[in-house]
Amino acid sequence: MSCNIEGFEYESTVIAALKQAGVCGEITEGAGASAAAADADFQVNGVRYLVEIKKDAGAQMGGTSAKY
């Protein structure tokens, strides 16, 4: 779990909503602070979509680094 508990809880809320709507995919738990995994997924007409969940507009939208 990430250090950002509120963000992780929000991911769980979104996944629960996807389940309730009947479109939840294979991901049943948010990825938290992982940069390598999607937070959720859903399926529409047999097509799987990966989702990066952000609690609000102030949430970090990604990060990268370069080593030289």
C-alpha cells in the first residue's frame, strides 16, 4: 500500500463502483503508488481498458528520472 492512504482508499471506491456497474475487469485492488501497474480496469463489449485513478487534480500524474 502506498503512503497516500486517501488515494489508495479512493482507488478501492472506484473499483467497487466498477464492480457494481458490472464492468470491473481483472484488477480487484488498486496499485497504490506503483508506477508499473494500472489502478483498475474495466471491460466494455469485450475490450479491456486500463485505468490510472487520481483522487483529484492535485495528485501526482507521474514521474520519471534520468540517470547519467
